Amino acid sequence: MAGMTENEIKALISLLDDEDKQIVAHVEERIRTLGKDAIPFLEKQWEETLSTSLQTRIEDIIHDLQYELLRERLRQWYESPEQDLLTGMWLIATYQYPDLELEKLRQDLEQLYYDVWVEYKPELFAYDRVKVINGVLFSKLRFSANTKNFHSPANSFINTVLESRKGNPITLCVIYQLVAQKLKIPVFGVNLPNLFILTYKDESQQFYINAFNKGLIFTKQDIENYIGELNLVPQPSFFEPCSHAEIVKRSLRNLVMSYEKIDEHAKAEEVKMLLVGISDGGDLGV
């Protein structure tokens, strides 16, 4: 803890209530250099103080420390060779839920996987494999598109989607993809303009799945028609699996849009900065 004892940290935090603004500014700066190690002490001070102004100051410092930690973790994730998809989605969720544990998400997904596995037979044809997942996720467990609150930030946080069973296209696709891949089914995300979808792709066949529409199965021709309606030039990326990094970036862009729609501009700017931290330039457009 930057060479400080617990008592020294507690003494430092107690000075946040000093009447001298210069002292407070110096103390804040010193606390920020301690990083995440200071958070438990700040939380304790928050609980023990009756001063609302001090509580607000502490909340701001905790948020800033947690945000810096998230930026660092996200950058490390982006630079890691595996770029584990669930970990990436967990990191996005910790922006709003900093105490969320990755292990909790793993357990929730393990339960979904088990619910599908009970009804799944590996020898099924590709379409029938997908229909089993569709039946469990969308009929039995009632996962669905959150069309009423499409722009709610909650749709971008995998923990809230697992809980409410309502989400946006990308988060529903991620949950579907994670369950499918755990069953060794070759299902991957596809970055379509204005809509995130899935593709089933193996050596012999490829088709597409719309998790936002209860797992509707469709063809390459349907995508070509869709691209034509949008007056866009077809790109290979509209038809092929995308990387986990692209999924996480698109989720962050969705989150920026959600916060802007509800006039949470400070949060939108913070999420944009998260995106900048894992961008190679030229991919900040929504």
C-alpha cells in the first residue's frame, strides 16, 4: 500500500473532512495514488460518517479508483492472448456493478448449460441442435428481447440480463454463444450493422441465428437482402464470425448510446474512454 500502514491510511482518510480545502485536495491526491487498496478503508469511513458532503466526496473517490482499476483490467484483457468472452462481459458489467464476481456469472451460465444439456443429444443434426437451445432458452427459461426498454443500460450488463432474462441483441447472443460453445456447438457472433447475430459454422455448413428473435434461423441470402435494404455494400465481416474483442467493443458502444439516450453524459464519456483504451484507432463509430 505504497509504504503506508493501515493506521496511516485511516488517519489520511479522516483528513478528507478538514476545513482547509488545500489539505483536502492534497489528501485526495495522496489517496488516489494508493489505488484500489484504499477502497475498503474509504467504504468504512463512508459508513461511519454522518456528513453527507464527506460521503459524496468519498463516493467520488471510490468511483474514480474503481474506474481506473476497470480501465487497467480491460486493457490487460485486451492484450491477453485468449480474450475470454465471459471475462470481457464481466468487466463491462463491473462498470455499474463493481462488486460483481466473475465466479457468480460462471455459476449462472453453468446452470443454463446444464438446463440445455439435459435435453441435448450430440448426434442431432445442426438445425436440431440449435432448436434444442432455442427451446430451452426462449421457451422454457423465457429469455427475450427487451423491446420495451431497448435503450436501457441494463441490457448491456450480462448479470442483469441473466437475472431479468431480457436483453439487447448482443448480450442475448453472448449468453447463447457461451452456452452453445460449452456444448461444443460451433456458434459464433457476427457483427451485422444495426443488429448483432450468431452463425452456426462448421466444415460442411453455415447458417445464421437471431437471438433477439427467439433464435430464428435464417440464411446468407437473408443477410444479403437485409444489407441491400440498408443500402450498404456487403462486407465479409457481415457474414463471418467476429472476435471476442469486437463483441466487447460493440457492447461498450451500445452502452455509450444507452447512456446518451437517457442523458447520462458523464457516464457515456467514461465508457467512451474505456473503448479508447482497447481501440487501435478507427473503430469508435457505433
